[in-house]
Amino acid sequence: MTRRQRQNVEALAARANAPAGLVRRARVILLSADGEAGVDIAARLDLSQEGVSRIRRRFVRQGSEGLLDRPKPGRLDHAVADTTVEQIVQLAMSPTPAGRSRWTTRLLGREVGLTSGCVSDILRAKGLKPHFTRTYKVSRDPKFVDKVTDVVGLYLHPPEHAIVLSVDEKTSIQALERTQPPLPLRSGRAVRHTHDYKRHGIVDLLAAREIATGKVTHRLSHSHTAADVLRFMKKVVRAYPGRQLHVILDKYSVTGSRRFSLYFDHGFDITVA
């Protein structure tokens, strides 16, 4: 051993938080350098003579680096390629095979050639529980996956320096009012109010929720036409002056009108889900 090699090995043996196996291998080399026989070293450190010889050979070939723990290959069925993981995820979210009510880890494993335990670990890491899903209606639109990816991508990874808004509507809300205001609450008494009420017609609610902050911009109207939706969207634009807007809204009759489409073609980036 050179002087530098001995210093390195002594540092490994004296390291307080070093694994016990590493310390034992370092002591084998130090005792060997002091002239002790392999038989005596094996008896002293509770090793076999073959183990002592193997440690010496590792040191001769690689120096003090050869005493470190070697990487273990682990279980081969857990070394799953990213493409296979994506295939498992897509299968778990797809319609079940004929005659089956739900996907199981064994079914998925047979499809991709992996064990059910490996598939279970992948599903758990992805937060998927296909055995909890009873029914799900999937659109027959051939571009359904691309549209879902586009919309969900806006929710999860919104563009920088832009506002992502989720717009929805609630129609035919009855505007009811009690004939008298509720009586004040008292200890031990439930709230009390009259059983009859006044009708103030029907109102429609349009609301835009900012995904990042939860801020809601809303508007009430007595009708539900393309003109009402346009007035609401103009209010939304005024609420975010000079900002780039990405609007996600359901596709319903008024958003398909020609007037609505022309307005947005000239002013907004809109995703109709």
C-alpha cells in the first residue's frame, strides 16, 4: 500500500456514519497491510477466508474505491420503461375488455407482460384506482384524447404571464325571497323563517373562475342568449385589462352562434370543451 492509499482506507474505517460492511472491508485491508494472515483476519472479523481474499482482490484492482458498496441490480420487473408505464396508465383509464366490469392488476399485467405487483406499484405511484371506477361514459369523438389533454394541460400547466379562466353557466335559477326576514338566532333555537315566499322570476348566472387564485367574475341576467354571454365576456375582459386570457367553457348552443364565433375570433384565445 502506498501512503495515500493507507490514509484513504483509514479514513473509511474511522468514518462514524459508514456502513458496517464498508468498515469491515477497510479493516481487512489494514490488517493485511500490517502483515496478518488471511486465516487470522477471517477469524478476527468473523469472515470466511474466501471473503477476505475477495476483498483483497477488489482493493488490488480498484484501490479504496473497490471497498465501497456495489450497486445492486434489484428486481428486474420494477425496471419499467416510460413507454410501458404510459401504456399501463392509458389502459387503466380506457374501457374494460369484453365481459369484464373493471380493470384489475392481473389483467393489466397480462396485457403488458408484467407482474400484478409491479402494475400495482405503478398505479399507486400515479394515483390511479381503476377498481374503484364503476361506470364512465367516454366520448366517441375521435379527437377526444387530444381535447382532454389540451384542457387539462391548461389547468395543470397554465402559460406564463397569462390568465386561465374556467367559465360555466347556471340557468333557470328561481329568484325567491321570504315574505319576512328570518328571526335572529338564539342559543338553543334553530333559525326561524316564514314558510311562504315571493317569486321574482328566473335569473341566469354566468361565472368565470380564475384557476390560479380562485377569483370569480360573475353576471346575472334574465335571459340566456349569445348577446348575454358576450356582455358577460366583455365584463371579464374589463376585469383583466391588458392580460392574455385563455378561456375554457362548455360547448352549448349560444357559443356556437355565428355572432359569438366572430367576436372571439377577433379578440380572445378560447378553448371550447
